[in-house]
Amino acid sequence: MTEPRHVRPYGDTTGDGMVQVSFTLPVPPGPRAEAAAALFAQKMGLDPTFVVHAKGIGERFTFFVVYGRSAVILDLDEVQVIEREFPLLTAKEVNLEVRSRLKRRMVIVGATVGTDAHTVGLDAILNVKGFAGEKGLESYRELRVVNLGAQVDATELVRRAVDERADALLVSQVVTQRDAHLQHVREVAAALDAGWPAGAARPLLLVGGPRFDPSAAASMGADRVFTKGTTPREVASYLVHTLGLPAASGSHRRSARVSA
């Protein structure tokens, strides 16, 4: 059976267009707040709408879950995603490639930056325990990992990367209020521009977190964005993939150093 080109959301029956949305309004809980939520959903294009859950948050705010029908029909030909352009390698294959092509261990420095104190994503990729049944990069014999932990200043991250002669920086960001994750990554990219030794091959800047857009890497000054569900194996495979790519002049792509 072939996949249909035009689709609608599924709620109670196939193609009925029913969706569920949640949001908070700065309105005290009560009948007026629920009516406001229903009106807001209608203005979003849902018709009919049903407020299925309302809960006061303090005295001034109310959280809602609204169920309603959307008239939107999606053309799947318009959907664009960034496809993985490199093969997934085993740990043994990664180690072999690094050893044979770099002639030394690859150095990776990772941290969460700025005010972000969340290290779950960072540790899932770097720590030996890993994620999704895969061991982290610390378990790879030919990778040397320096995990700086949480709330690291961008300038300090780059300084440490210079000291370690890093081939790659891994920046994990979870906090997204007021686009803090984007700002922190830009700060790291700017610190790299200002602090990396002139003439030295710059490290890759890899970014991970649940709210990043993979297509926005270049606009942040990063080389690659990894989103929710990324495994250590995927990151390691990408690092090996970049060993065969020359630095692109005028872009943010950086080749890994090949000198000891």
C-alpha cells in the first residue's frame, strides 16, 4: 500500500482532522477563562473546539488542553528534512578509522553553556553508560573525551578546548526560554572566532538539544545540529565522516586536525 500524498490529522476516525493543543493564558481560572481558551482555539482555526482540561496556575493563569478540528490538509511533498548523509559505524569501525587516519586519538570537549544546568543529554552522548543501549563516546578507545559539565562560560569552554587541542566541541542545551539555547551557541561560535589560535585548524562545533532546528546550524555558527533521540553512535559516525571532508572556504565547516 502506497503512502498517500495528502493527509489530515487523525483523532476519532481516519482523516477527521482532530487535533489536541495545550497552552496557558494569563486569565484567572473559571468560566471566563475556559470561554477565552475556546475562542483562542477557534481563532487558531479549530472548529469545533472542546476545552477538555483547565487547571489554574496560581491566581492569574490557567492551563488548558483543547480538542478541535483543523481544516488543514498536508501535502507530504512539501515536507523537507535533513537526511543523514553518512553511514552508521560500529564502535570498532570508528576506532579503526580514527587510528588509521588521524594517527592519534580524537579529542572531544563537551559542556552545557551559560545558565543551562541540564546535563542529561550531554552525559547520554559522552558518558560510558550512554543512551538507548549504546555506550557513550568515553567508551571509544580512540576518542578522548573531556566533559566539563554544566553552566560553563563560552570563553572558558573555548580556552579549555585550546588547551586540550580539541578536534570537536559538543554543546548541549535544554533551556530554551527566550531562545537562550540559540544565544548560548552563538556565544560559543563567537568565542571560537575570537579565541582560537590564528592558523590552527578549528574544531567542529556540534550542538545538541530537543528544541534545535537542524537546518539552522549555519545561522548559529555551528557545523551540525543533533536533535532529540540522537545516539552516541550517530555522533561518533559523524565525527569520522568529517575526517574526509576538507574545510569549506567561507563557511562554518571545520576539518579535524590531522597533526599530532
